[in-house]
Amino acid sequence: DVAKDVDEALIKQFLSEVETFQLQENLRELTKVPHMATSPGDEETVKYVLKRWQDPETGLDEAWRQEYKVYLSFPDPKNPNKVTVGDSSDAVLFTVREREVNYTADQNDPQVVQPFAAYSPAGEAKGKLVFANQGKPSDFQYLNNTIDLRGTIAITRYGGEGRGQKAINAAAYGVVGLLVYTDPLDMNDGLMSDINETYPHSWYLPPTGVERGAYSRDFGDLLTPYLAAKENTYRIPTEDITGIPPIPTQPIGFEDASTLICALAGDRAPNDWQGGFKCVYNLGGPGFKAASPFNDSEVKLDIHNNGAIVNSANVMGVIRGSVEPDRYVIYGNHRDSWVHGAIDPSSGTAVMLEITRVLGRMVKQGKWRPRRSIIFGSWGAEEFGLIGSAEYTEEYFTKLSERTVGYINVDISVFANATLRASAMPSMQSVIFRAAKQVDAPGLASTSVYDNWIRYTNRTSPTHGLIPRVGYLNGAGSDYAAFVHYLGITSIDMSYTYDRSKTKARIYPAYHTAYDTFDYASRFIDPGFVAHQAVGRTAGNILIRLADSLLLPFNCKDYAESLEAYLDTAVTLYQKDLEAKDISMEPLIQAVANFRKAAEQLDKVIQSSDLANETPLKVRKINDQLMLMDRAFLNPLAFPHEYGFRHVIWASSSSGKPTFPGIADAFAQANSSHLDSDWGKVHYHVSVVAQAIEGAADMLNEVI
Amino acid sequence: DVAKDVDEALIKQFLSEVETFQLQENLRELTKVPHMATSPGDEETVKYVLKRWQDPETGLDEAWRQEYKVYLSFPDPKNPNKVTVGDSSDAVLFTVREREVNYTADQNDPQVVQPFAAYSPAGEAKGKLVFANQGKPSDFQYLNNTIDLRGTIAITRYGGEGRGQKAINAAAYGVVGLLVYTDPLDMNDGLMSDINETYPHSWYLPPTGVERGAYSRDFGDLLTPYLAAKENTYRIPTEDITGIPPIPTQPIGFEDASTLICALAGDRAPNDWQGGFKCVYNLGGPGFKAASPFNDSEVKLDIHNNGAIVNSANVMGVIRGSVEPDRYVIYGNHRDSWVHGAIDPSSGTAVMLEITRVLGRMVKQGKWRPRRSIIFGSWGAEEFGLIGSAEYTEEYFTKLSERTVGYINVDISVFANATLRASAMPSMQSVIFRAAKQVDAPGLASTSVYDNWIRYTNRTSPTHGLIPRVGYLNGAGSDYAAFVHYLGITSIDMSYTYDRSKTKARIYPAYHTAYDTFDYASRFIDPGFVAHQAVGRTAGNILIRLADSLLLPFNCKDYAESLEAYLDTAVTLYQKDLEAKDISMEPLIQAVANFRKAAEQLDKVIQSSDLANETPLKVRKINDQLMLMDRAFLNPLAFPHEYGFRHVIWASSSSGKPTFPGIADAFAQANSSHLDSDWGKVHYHVSVVAQAIEGAADMLNEVI
Ligand SMILES: [Ca+2]
Ligand SMILES: [Ca+2]
Ligand SMILES: [Zn+2]
Ligand SMILES: [Zn+2]
Ligand SMILES: [Zn+2]
Ligand SMILES: [Zn+2]
């Protein structure tokens, strides 16, 4: 039936079948053992996901594993990384813990990987310690005013700067080794004691918990940019990798960090550098106070990380579309964790498996087959830089680009159980709202996810009045990155999250530590799995609507509203200075106006059509306009130094301004250098963005 | 009617209505005055094409002009370029002609532009003359063995190397000025006398004829790569333009060239440097023979070319599609000439206008409306580097890329009246053959264009046996370049051409001179306009088939055959050396095999379908596979230094090998430098091509 459309009764049925018990059992199964990418535990999850998707009663039409040979970085289990304080005769005065304290059985699992900074080079580094706040360029500049940083070791706290970038910033000043820790002020609302304050007594991070992570800047396999990493694929020499630490780097827990920081000599650090420890944070003499047990000792890093090219698997599954099999809706999450990864990523995988169970059963029972094809992706090696999803998009670039209607990413499905959050292309806003209105908020009788959400995060839209605030997908925080930035596919990333009035935690505190376990998730993050259920229902509802709607549920007028807001900001911030440089913003202003006009015009065409009764090629024409509009924002040459960033509206920006990223960054640069060539780059980016928006408007305009 | 298909009766009607008289009158009208890009004559042709396409009885649905502000280069009419021979006291001993001899009224038209090298810098250059053959790197290397080239003026003949590249090669050796001429051996089969041998007595070039041309390497507006050149578009500084002559450069006629060359001193030039003049070509002392009238004189160039940003117009016209208006078939040719441009480009424009007259009347009479939309483009400023078509593709990149089924380019429609020639993506071969079989060969009763063609240029296909040889679209010789290389659109470029057993002329001899006139075309190139008619019928037939076929007439198995031939060559030439460097060609071999399999598979799907009676979405699915397959060959990063070249199969190559261009060029480089990093680039290109072919195969495979 070419006019097949969304069946609201089927959506109700779907919502009713998403079960908290199933979600809980999925999570239990997925978190039995640590499953870092390519580890034996990872292989267990590959098999588990495959088993679920190949289940004859609740599985998909087809499921398979798909491997890439990717460059990962691991510590040496036989020769662990060491951080010590040693005196001048090399006597060890202090040793940083090599693993986290065991509270439940989980931390004792031999598969728990030692905390490490993935892609930090191996090597030995020794020097006097300094405290460098968050390791931002400005932090090292400040230190450098009074301290000769050459040959020192710097200790920095997480936050404010990318992980690997801290080391790159440090090395620029001659720092030879870097420590990174989580300050209790940033993560624990100041709490520090595992006697009664931190996990296992609460969700807060225990004193020995350490955030692991990829210390790389670019996403995708670092050796094979733009090429899928197969057996014989060309690989750049490892020494040509950019954006990784040039110096040995190691993350440590805050218990050890406090021992080091509280012993530092030197001037008192600025007020906004002070953290949660019960001592004054000094900058370092460099080195320790004479009065401290460490006196003139140095800190020494012995890092034994190794790079390795290893097989990482995506697990893929499909439900074939009945009417438009050549249109894809993709739903994905990574499968790999740092340790047990209950919240990150298994809370998302638990949701994905529950959605596939409910939909798979409908398919197997012959009750349903979507209009469009649905592809599920359980991505590998995300924690090392979104590798599985990036390689997938590299391999299938044209096919995905030409056929994909939308991508839904649910990584961590529940950061906390207070409210929904979503980041998406603006054209998806309406379908998100529609779905969120049909789902009950966890623990709140007769309140929808939508009504709950609007209380926590809202904005006043010129068109819609007060509505929940949907964020933008600017960064590369999870596997949506390749779909948004590289492919220009209309995407959403969503989860349940915090009540920000109750915590200032940077993220849920067990993030990337050995405490992110089933016990932690089920006791402190989402007791009863009701937030998991709400996310599963909302995401599944969106998925069904994307797959089944006769007319794609994308509203381009909402995209226009976002472009108008970006434009307002750009005009306010830049127009006067640009006019002085003879750079006109008129083409950009005109382009946004044309986009608005085209979006309104397409809307009129839709309103005045009887799509279910006209030729199926008519709705296909409009759907193609809606689907492909976002592709017009891609420019593969606009950001030549940033892997995969091609979307000129949502690319990441270091400017921090809510406007067109290329213009904002180029303006900041020109405004600081005052070079004519840099003003030329601003002009270039104005032209690039204007042309992209005109191109997007052309996609919405009458086709000929 | 969603099952609308090609109507063979309509094609017959179309063929019968293409008239030689109309073609002749089109050509007469188009060549009344010189119409160099943006000149008053160009504006007259803009208005004429618009008038034709807006004609209420024979016009299109809509037609409009579309302007870009592009960077062109012109001589100064008030201060003509001069080339002189002067002695040591600056007395002028000889002056090169500033304009061509007048034989018909045409050459006396004040709008005839002085011969010049577009994009040559203005400036004065003076030095002893040397003869540098074709100006290839090897030519200057040879000269440099015995002559210090610093400060010399070099004279080179056309051919063997790009126009502007001759000057770039020269400057690398310290040459300060460059002359370029057409050797009678290369163009006139040795004939030289305008008393009885050359035009107006034959098609051969008169002694004072000069080939004008763009001396630039890249196509598209040189100041706005990848951005449509609008009013406020960012422009690179003119001093940042690359690929244009670094030294003053001027083309001259062979009469003057012979005066200079025959007076040269120095060693005798190698045998294959000797040309058609009745003298020995010496290398130059440097400079002239003491016995010559010029003795120790120097040659002086006074070049007054100016760059200018000017409005150039494309004229666009459309016939809206009835069933799939969002699918485009584009047919184009440039409108601008160097002088009267009867053959280049007006023979093509005459054909385009005859096709639009016949089709336009059918549309206006309500007898026909194509299934898909047809877009006609009369491009501006092609002679300066395919600028109009390139700007058009930059402006509408996404829309054209997503919707264009095919592009047909007919620039010079008749080089000569012997046989058809066509270059195309291999998937177009079958529709070309089909059309060529339905058209009578000019002047040959009961012989088709196809049957005539196969006598002149043929090959033995593993699949089809003996067939006419369809060429590849590797270069950037006309406006197909942006469609093929930048957009990856399945394209064809065609014309009638020479009997190669009768002439060795590099191209028709009046090319880019003031002798390319209606008189020349109608007396010597295509008396009776029968070859014009055959091209119009063949191209129009192809156009109708692309626009009307229910199933797109693209045969991907023919693409497979070409890929297999490329692969065979690559394996033969490179595999042994690559294995020695540990570079496997296996992924490439596998990719070509997968492409073949996918093409066969899709063919089976097509054969086993009853497309006219199934849902229109089924044929649309297959058509999208066929249409978009070529896009998978695009890689915007594979050739970072070559504007617009993204198609990894058809990109231009300097290797001269009939195989994958990126691999061939990288291999040649590595094989000469022996650098590991260069072998790495070979490996990179093997991976790029293999991934592209796999991606193309994925487009043909079952969609899910
Ligand atoms: Ca890769
Ligand atoms: Ca341009
Ligand atoms: Zn994650
Ligand atoms: Zn993570
Ligand atoms: Zn031409
Ligand atoms: Zn030309």
C-alpha cells in the first residue's frame, strides 16, 4: 500500500509493550563483565546483541557483525602505568593507586582496565609538580608568568578543555608530563568521603574513582581518515597522527590528587582555580612545600600504553521497509564501555534492545512492517573516538547520504531521572514534541514527558511560544557526529537527565570509572528503570514516525527559526566590524530570508495536497526535499583541518557564540590578529554559509 | 500517467522535424557579430537565445538569464599588445601583426578581439629568442643543457602541453617572455599559402590566423573556487591565483613565427621539433643568426592585458516534467566565442536551438510533455575556463547533485562531417548506440550514424563484440567538466568529426581565430548542414530517451567493462612493483568484481520486473540506483590541488595510462622519487579508488 501512514493504534501498542523489567534484565546482561572495545567482554556483548537480533520470535529481519581494523591504545596489563613521588636519591615516597577501591565485586574483576589516557604516548617523565587548573591555554599562560614550566609535570582537573588538548597545551610550554584528575567540586557537589558520602552510599564518585577516556581530538580511526579501516587500507604513519598528547599523560583519582596538590608550594592559585579539597591550592614552587613530606621531590610518570590495530565490531540489524525500502531510518548506540559501562553506554543499549524486542515481535508476528527500512547499529570502539560509527559512514558514504531519512542516537539513555533532554536538527523538533506528549513522565501520574520537560528547560519560540528547549548537535560527543557533520543527516541525540537545581556535577559522577555498574545504575540513577522506559518509549515513538509517516515529519520552518536566531546573533556581534572591512552580510541576510520563504512555500504545497490520494511520486518528491535539505549545508572544504566536520551550521566552534561556527571562529581570529588575510577568511565563511543556506532553500523551493 | 515511457512515434516525429535550413539560419544569426564573453555581441546572443526560448509557439516553459560576476582577462583596445624585434639602439626591425588579414568582411569587424593569451600578465619582456618546441618540461630541460635560458624569450608551438603551462614551464628556467604559434605541420597538413591553399580556399588556417585561448589551468572563475561568483562573494586576491602564466605571453600567427624561427641561430633542433616551415628550426644562439636581418637583436613583448570582474550571463530554459519534475535532464553548450565562433561554439548552439524549436513546439501544441524536467543551459564565458557552467554547478550543487539524471554537452557540434564521436560515462553507451542507429548518416543513403561510426572508430568489447568506441570524459575540454568531475553526473559530450585518414590537423584549423565564420563553416566544414542535422537528431534522441524512459536507459554492466579494463591495465602496470612495497591491489580487484556482480544483479531485478505495472516507487528506486551510482565515485579530498576534480575514475591524469588516474599519477611520482611517502600516496589512491568502486557497487546492490 503506497499510501501507508503512521498507525496511531500501533504506536499505542508499542508504548504499552516497553517494559521496565526487560530494560533491567537487558542492563544486567550487558554489564555482567567489563566490555572495553575489542576485549573479551566486548565480544560477549557482540554475541549477545546478535543473539537478540537473530531471535526467531523477537529479532529483526537480519543481523550481522561488521568489523573494522582500527587503531586503539591500551595500557600494558603486565607493566602497569605508574605515577610516583621520588626524592633525589630515587626513593619512592608516594605511589598513586593503580586501580580503584573495591566496594562491590565489580571493581575486582580482572578485566577492569587500569585507568589510563588512551593515545597518550608511552614514556617516562619526571619533574617538579605544578597545578595548572583545567589545562586551558590561558591557564598555562598564567602559570608561565611566574614559573618556568620547562621540565615540570602539570596536574590539571577535568573540564573546561578537551582531554588530549590539555596535554597539547601543556607541552607548548615545555611541560614534560601531565596528570588529570576529577575535582570533587566539579563532580561531587563537594562531597569526598566514601565512609558515608560517595558511592556505594550515593551516586557520587569515590575518592579513588578515575575517569578514563580517549585523549584524541579527532573522531574516527586515527590512521584512516575518510577511508573505512579494512585489512589492506592505507594507513597514515602513526607519527603523523595529530591531536593526541605529545607527552606522557595519566588520569588519577582525587584522593591521590589531593595528596599531591595540598603539598604544593608556591603562590596561591587564583580563586577560580580553587577546588573542593580541604586545603589551599598553590601553583607549585614549582614542586612541593619544604614542610610537606615530599619536600623537593619530583613527580614521575611511567607510562606503558601501546597502540594496536585491532578488530572492532559493529553489530548491524535491519527491518526491511515495505513501501520505500530504499529509505533508511537509522537508530544507533555504541556497545563498548570503559569498564562495566552500565550507564555509558549500556543504559542506551538496554533501551535499543527493548525497542527491537517490541518491534521485532510485531514484525515476526506479521503485524507490522515499516514503510521505510530501519537500520540498527550497535557501534564498536566509540570510547576511543566514535570509531565504529565513523568507519561505517566512511564505508557507505554515498548510499547512506542518498537514502537516510534520519538518525536517532541514544547513547547514555539515563544520566539522571529528572527530565528529557534532546539535541537535534531543528526540523526534528515537532516530531520529538509529538512523541514526548504521548509518553508518561516517569514517576509522575498524568504528566507527559513533554509537560515535565518544559518545566526544566524551555524557551520562547517566536512561532510556538513557550516550548521545551531542544539543543543543537554542535559537538562530537557521541555517535551522531559522523551522521550530522560528515553526512548531513537530520539527527537527534536524546536521554533523560538531571535536575540542575539539585546538582552541579559535570556529568553523572561514575562516568568512565569502575563504579559505573548495574548496582550503581539501578540503585542511584534509575531505580525501577522508569526513566529508561520513558526514553525507550519516546525514542521508539520517534523511530516509528520517521519510518512509517507517509509525509516525513520534518518541519523546515523550525529550521528557519534557528537560522534566524543564528543570523540575529551574527548581525549583532559582527555586522558593524565587517562593514568597516567592506564585508557585506547582505548575502547571508538574504539567504536566511529565502530559506524562510522556501520553507513557508513548501508548507503551503503540503497543506494544499491530498498526498494519500495523489501519485506516490508526489509525496516522494516532497519527502526527498525534506530529507535532502540538510545535505545542502555540507561543505567538505570549509573546515579543512577538522576531520569530518562538513556541516556549516552545526560544526563545532571554539567561539562559544550561538551562531554560524565558521564565521564566529574566523571573526575571533581576525579580531585578534588584525591581519587582512584573516578578515578575508571571515568573508570566505560568510560566503560559504550564505551559499549553503541558499542551496538548502533551493531544495525546499518548487523543484523546477 | 506514472508509467509514461518513451514514445517511439514521437521520436520519429522529432527526427523528421530537425531541419538543415533551420540549423543554417540559426548559425547565420548566431555568427553575425563576434561574441566574446561579456562583449556587446555576447549580449546580442543572450537576447537571441532568450527570444527563441520565450517564443510563444516554439519556446520552452520558461527561460531567463542568470548572471555571475567573473574574472576575465582582455587586451587593451587602445593600447594593443605588441611583439617586436629591436636592435641594440631600440630601433624596431620587425613587428608582429596585430590582427589577422581580412579575406571576407568578417575579419574587419571592429569587435574582433586582438589575438591574446587570456590571463597572461601585462608587462614588458625583452630577450634573445629561443625555440622551445611545445614548451613541455622536457623541452626546456633539453634546451637548458646547452643554453642559459635566463632572460630569454621562448617561442613554442601549440600542442603537447596546456597553453598556460607552457609559460609556467618556461618561467621555471628563467625565461622572461613567451610566444606561442600554430605550426602548419600540426594544423594544416603542412600547407601554408593563402594564395591557393588555406582559407578562403580551404578549411586550412591562413598564415596570419592566431589561436586565442585561456591560459589558465583551472576551470571556473579563478577568484571564487567552489563559490558562485555573486556581487558580494569572497574573492581570493588576484595575486593568489595559481596556474596562469607568470611571464608575459602572446600567441602569434605562423607567418610571423616563421620569420622569427627561420632566423634563429644555434644548434639544429631535434628532428621531432622540426615543423612545417621551409627552413631548419634551430634552437637559438640564443638569438638570431648573425647572417639574418635581425643579427643580435632581441625580441620584445609589450603586453597590456587587464583582468576585470564582469557580468557574464548563462541563459537557462526549462521544460517541466509531468511525472517526475524533480528529475532533471540537462542539455548545454556555451554561447561565447573568441571571435565569430561559427564552429566553436555556435555550431553547437545552432543544434541546441533547433532541438528546442522542435521540442518546444510539441510542448506548446500540447502534444508532448516529458516525464522528467529538461533544463537547457546556454553557458557564458566558457572560453575563459568553463566559467558559466562551473558557477552554475557551484551555486546549485546539492539540488543538481540530487536530481540530475544526465548531462548532454554539444559544444562544437561539427568539427568535420565524416563521423560521429562521443565521450561519455560507460553507462550511457547503450542509449547513444540506440539513438545513433535511428539517425541517417549525412550524405550516405541507408547508412545509419551508428553504421558509419563503427567504420571509423571501433573496438572489440568482451560483451558486445565490435562496436563504436565511446571515449572517456577525462579532461576539462568543455562544459561537461563541472558535471562530470565536480558533480559526478552521468554525462555525454558529442559531435561530428574528422576522417583521420585525411588530415592530421590538431583540431579544425580555424579554431579560436577570426576565420571561424559562417562562411568557413558553411563552405568547408558542413556544406548543407547535414552533419549538424545528424548531431541534432542523435543528441535530441538521447535527450528524449533520458527524459521520457520509464526506466533510465543506463547500463551499468558497460560501466563494469570499463572498470575491468582499467583494472587490467593497473594490475599489468603496477601490481608487481606494488607487491614489492607491500601494497596489496586485492581490495581494488575485489571492488571491481563486486561492482560487476552488483551490476548483473540489478540487471536481473530489472529483467524480472514488470515496471509499468508495479508501484511507481519500484521503478523510481531502480532509477535512483542508476542515477546516483556515479556519485559514489566522487571524493572531494582525493585531488586537493586540482579544482573541481572529484571523480576518481575520470579525473585527468598526466600519466597517459588508460587506468585509474590517481593511482597512475601517484605511481609515476613514486617510481621516479623512490620516496616512501610517495609509495604511501600510491597506497592511499588504491584505497580511495577501491572504496569508491565498492560504494558504487553498494548503490546497485539490493537497497537493504
Ligand atoms: Ca577510517
Ligand atoms: Ca566560483
Ligand atoms: Zn557513550
Ligand atoms: Zn563514554
Ligand atoms: Zn567550445
Ligand atoms: Zn573554444
